Amino acid sequence: MKNLKLPLFVLMGVFVFTSCENDFIINDANIEINDPTVNVGDPNGTDDPNAGEDPSGETPGDGTTFAGAVYAMTNGDGQIAGTVVQGPNVIVAYGRNEDGTLTPIGPFQTGGNGGDFDGGEGLDPLISAYALTKTDDNRNLLAVNAGSNTITSFNILDDFSLEAAGSPQPTGAIGPNSIAYLANPSDGVKGMVYVSNITRAEFLDGGEPAHQGTVTGFWLLEDGTLSPISGSTRDLLNRPSAVQFSPDGRWLVVSSINGGAAGLASRTEDEITVFGVNADGTLTQRISGDTSTWVLNEEGRNLPSAIGFQIVGENYVVVTEAREFQPNGEPPVFPGLQDGSVSTWQIQADGGLRRISMDVRSGENNTGRTACWLDFTLDGNTFFVSNAIEAGLASYSFNNGVVTLIDQAAAQGVGTGGADNGPEAFANTEGWIDLWISDDGQFLYQLFGLDGTIGIYRINGQSLEFVGRESGNLPDTNTQGIVAI
């Protein structure tokens, strides 16, 4: 994301996808990918064999150069029976026009498969933020392949099309779900990449409450390829949901969805964990800092269930909290979900975390449940938080770590309206998940996880103006990850 900032469920059956140049045959017995380096079909639904292969970087018909681009990840489309594997993972690319609207310029295969580790209704299948991310110079795009346990690097070309850089790299654990990037140039090296993995094999069968994952590092080379950092893997005490570097590059921070869960063998209650970053690219063996709002839970609130976060300014950590696991650590149930929240800390010189704003709620009376992703405006004074089930965005002010709710409905789509309608909630909502603000700070792009749509909003100071929607190029469910340039 920009330098000033840093972010439930299943389709079963057989998935068959064909294009003019690529055949994908997916069933529970085999996966065949003939050529993972070429584009997948025509995003406009035509039969043109050249569609998507050589985008011009210009808006068709009027010669206007794109102002930027938006990339969204399909995470596959349809789960292979008896597995956590989705179909082939694809990045759908759009040119961003001056007015914020989007023009499809082609889908691009990652060379891996998507995954679903939530087991619900196709919303937020990785329970994570930054499953898709980019480098600060907008020259590389990085994607997880949760069903293949790999990560893919792309070079972003001048016309905003994508070119795979080398082969997908294994992450060494199960279900990669979030990526962090730090510019760190040296001879032949462009920067450092860390990826979080949902779990390890011994914790897989216990599901979300029992998962304990890992983080592992790679060098991003100047040609866009990835090279593993020897000795970089660190085991985690719980299931990670997002990973980010601090702006000063000294710390790697991991958020967790299941800290305090009754089924967690490690018994940790932490929602945030901090590792020091060594000069050789590895992390400190010992955790430098950890914390949770759970220790202040005088009101009997649900556990924090932290997902998205960003680290801004003087190492302020701004965390969204979905408040799903019950106070006794049991898994979330309807109508037991509570209004989500935002909490903030500041990383200290020793890696410890100083509390600033705790449990600042994103709604009231179930109008802001599942607060899970966030992004900051260009001036750093405002950020927006998406609430998945309610399908809305809340706005907050930010001042040296102190956050205040401005508007719990800065934008509103088709959601549950706060109704406690159980699992049917997922049939009645667009399911707003990942979001990203364009580099110029003008537009916010919101991924609708249960509608195959990207919502487009113009940013006017601390408010949002609806521009339009882009539909027809993404699966209706199981998507994860969006990036805007």
C-alpha cells in the first residue's frame, strides 16, 4: 500500500474452465494447467483469441491513457470436493479511468490454485487482508495461492498488464493468506517479502479455532522473481490473518483471528504479535511484543478476532476487530456476533506495544459487525473500515494513534441491516470485504465478496461519493484481495 499506511465460506463440486488458448480440467482427482504463464480468456466475454493478451494501456475507442489500475483476485472459483482447494487462481486486471471507472484489460493466471479455509458461504475464504499486494513503486504485484501453498510474483508492465516473474514459490506451510513487502535494495535485490500461512499440518483438522500458522520470507529480486530467505520461517502460536512491515522496516507485525479461542492448544490470547527484522532478512527468534484488547475486557465483549491492520506514521498500529469468538473462547454463532471495533497501539523502541485507543466501535446495535478491513486516505487523517455482513463502510479520524468514529455508514450497500438472521445473513448481503484506495488518493475500491462486484467511491475529504460498480468479471463468491494503483 502507500507508504503512509500499511485490510466466510464454500462452493462444492466440479469446476471446468476453458478459454481459446488454455484448458483447465479440475475435479477431485486431478488438476491440469496447460500453460500457467498466459492470460485466461477474454474478460469481456467474447471469443476473441487475442483478448486480454496485449492490452494497450489506453481506454478503448478514445485514446485516453489510464490513470492507474485495479487488480482483484478470484482465489479460484469452486471448491474441489473433499479438499480446501479452489480452482485455478486468476488476477483480473482493470485500467483505471480518470473518473474512477474501470475498464477490463485482461485476466492473468497465477499458476496456482485458490483455497477456502473458512467453510462457510463463500465470503472471505482466507479470513485475511493483503492476500494481494504490490510494491511501493507499482512495478510488482504479489499474490497468494492458498490451495497450492505458493506465492506468485508478477511484473506490472507499462500498460498495467501483468507478466509472471518466474515460477510460484512454495511457502512451506498450509494456506498462505497475507503478504507484506518492504523496499530494501541491495545488489540484485529490490526488497523483502514475508507471507503468513494459515496453519501447519498438525493443526489443520481442528479448523479455525485450532489453527497455528507460520510466517516465512523471500527476497524480491530486481527482475521480479522471488528467492527464499534461508532460516526465515517462524512458527506462530495462533492463526494469522494479516502481516505487515513497520514504516521504519524494523518490525514485522502479525494479526490473528483466533487469539483466546478455546480450541487453541497454545492458549495464547494475543491478537497482535511483533517480530524484529534482522539485517540478513530473518526475524528475531523471540517475539518482541504482543498484545490484545482481551486483557481489558471488563464489558464481556467477544474476543477481538483481529483481521486487517495498517502501520502508519510513527509506527502506529491500527487494527480492525471483528468481535466474533465468544467471551469464553467458543466459536462465533448467530446471533452472538457483536459490533466490530478498531484499536490502536504504538510500537516502542524494544518492540513492545503501547495502548492508545481501545475498542472504538464501528457501529451500534449490530450495525457494524465483522469490521475486518481498512485503508487510509492520502493525508493520513482519515481511514475507512469495511463491515462485511452489513455491507458498509465506516469512517474514522486519526490523530497520532487516537481514533474517533466519524460516520458508521459513510457508504452503504445491500447488507443485513443489523438483523440477527443467522446463516441467512450471507444470502442477504453483498458481503463487503477487501478495499484499497488509489495511489492518488481520489478513489476507494471496495470488493463485494458475495456479488462479484467492485464498488467505486470518490473520496471527498472524510466522506465518500458513490461513482459506480464494475461487475461481470469476477466470481460471485470466494474472491479475496484487491489492489489499486
